[in-house]
Amino acid sequence: MFNRDVTSDGLTYKLGDFIGAGMDITADFIQFLDADTLESNVEAVYLDEETYGEYAGWWDYNDVGGTSLDDEEFPFTTAFLAAFTSGNEISFSYAGAVLKGSRTFSTTSQSPMFGNYLPKSLTLADITASGMDITADFVQILDPDTLDSDIEAVYLDEETYGEYAGWWDYNDVGGTPLGDTPIPAGQGFLGAFTSGNEITVTFPSAY
């Protein structure tokens, strides 16, 4: 299962908690990637009720109508990578519960995808981390069209780095702070964690 090395307070969500709109079943799907290999473990497409009636819901992109994915569960921070080639405007609505209180997840994987699951925008400074090696670990925010890494950020913890605590450009630590970087609801991150450390990320409360 995706993110097998990730722990996230034991909380999960089901794919069926999300409703999609605008997806072309021949050209659009979302992928859940293996946190170590970046291989696609799950490829899912959403069929809307208005068009597909009783077949509405999430299906395996390679077996539409045969393998339902509504009950697939993932750790609550898990993000997905979209593969949308139709050119349609695609949107998602979340129907699950909104979590209260700050939440953490920990991983020893090299390439986990996780995201801002909160129903509000944050700045990078609202998110904290521990265990990151400033020479080997960073998070990436990818360009949604090219998948190039727009931002590479590393977190310096207060206990070790004192006044320099916070998020910095991985390529300019101490020179370019990134705490003010906007993180809208749903924004995803791709970890590049090569130190082998257990890395913990904490998101604030929704309220």
C-alpha cells in the first residue's frame, strides 16, 4: 500500500470522500505514488453521477466499471499526482470530516507525497518539521504543468538552529527564507529525503 512507511496519527481517508467533476475517462486520472520508488500504485478516474448514473464513483483507470476504488484508504496527509491530458477544467469536492487540532505524520521514505489537507490556505511557516538534514532533505513544490521543482525548502528546527529556525531555500540556507510562501488548500509536496532520518511534519489545526 502507498506510504507504507508513513504514520499519521492512525487517521485515514477514503477516496470515496472526494467527488470529482470534469474528468474524461479516456484522458484524466489521479495517481498515488509509492513513497520509495515513485511508481504509480493506484490510478483512479471519477465518473460523475449525472453522466454515468449507478456507475458514479472512483474506478481503476485501467478497469473502469470493473474495479471500484471508493473504499481505498490512505493516511490523511497523502497527496496524489494528477495526470490530466483532456484539457478539461477539473475540480474536486471533499465530503469527509474536517480534522481538529494539529496533526503530524512521520516517514522514513525517500519520496513521499503529502499535502495541505486543511480547508484553508496556509503559509509555509504554519507547517513545522523535525529530523531534516539540511544537506540531504528537502520538500519540493512542483510546477503543475512541467513537474519542474519550483521551490525546494528545508526546515531548520529551533533547538538546533535557534534564530535561524524555519523554512529556507535548500540552495540558499540562511539567505532566502521561505516562511511566507503561500500554501493553498490542497497544495501538494514531494519529499526528497535522502538522509534516512525519520522526518516528522506537523500541520496546524483547522480552527
